[in-house]
Amino acid sequence: MEKRKLMIYWVATALLAFGMLVSGLQQIFHAKAIVDIIAPLGYPSYFLYIIGVWKILGVIAILIPRYKLVKEWAYAGLFFVMTGALVSHLASGDDSIKGIIGSFMQTIFIILSWYFRPADRKILLANQ
């Protein structure tokens, strides 16, 4: 069972890291594909720089060893960004698969990665 949990963790974390890194770089460099997805939501173009940089920093925090508290904040931040993106698409009337599926799947990967992370990547309470 422990081996299965570790495999789920690394698959989810790899997919999360890849997706966030690619979309973060696309946002920083204002790739046409990402601009076309985000522009209809009404956010200013400089918003892409902010979100792109934070996504990349979040991936780094999740992948490097130690710094458990920073990992918790990174997971929370990525969760807020992806659920915010999902709600933004839905609230703006964007019901296209392209606009919704990426943020939905990344949210799933964040949850799986966080839930199945190994004990050495968790903050353990003294009472446990």
C-alpha cells in the first residue's frame, strides 16, 4: 500500500509540476495560446506575469526537499490559483473544454499530490 501511495504521489506531482511549469512559462512569455484563453476573462495582461512567476516558484517549492511549511503554502497557492481560474472561466460564461479542463485537472493533481505526499514532506503535529 505504501508503494502505491508513493507512486500516486510522484505521478500526480510530475503531472502537476509539468503543467504548472509549462503554463507558467507560457504566461510569462505571453504565448498566444494562453493569452487567448485568459483574455476573455477580462484580466489585465500584466496579471499573466504575476501568476506565471508564482506557478514556477510553487513548483520549485514542491519539488525541493525539506522546507515543509513552504510546501504547504505552495500547495495552497497553486490550489487557489487553479480553483480561481476554474471559477473565472465558469463565471464568465466560458463553457469551452479548453478553458475549463486544464484548471480542473491541475486542481485534481494538486489535491492528489498534497494528499499522498510522503511523511518526510509533511508537517507532523506533536499529538499525532
